[in-house]
Amino acid sequence: MPTMSAAATRGSKIDAIRSLRVARGADLKGAKEIVEEYLERSAQVKSRMATASKGGAGSGI
């Protein structure tokens, strides 16, 4: 399983949350908040996440 930061860098918010939950045993809400805070602090990752969401990449479907 990828690390949270690697998944976020790829533009997959869901994978980032999932990997954080597995690694830390965090609940869904807590993991989502941590990932969103990470994305807010990292302009490069935030840009990739926006690009991914427009193209549907990282949706896991």
C-alpha cells in the first residue's frame, strides 16, 4: 500500500486517506482531516489533486 504522501502526490485523495487509516489506525474523519490539511500545505500536491479531480484520475473506479 502506498504511503499517504505518495498517494496524495499521485492525485488520489481516497488512497491517501486509506493508507493513513491503515498506517495509523485512524478513523475516517480523522484521516480525511489530516489528508486535507496536508493538501492545503503543499501547493504542488494541491495542484495535482485539482488536475486529477477534473480528469477523474485517482477515483479508483
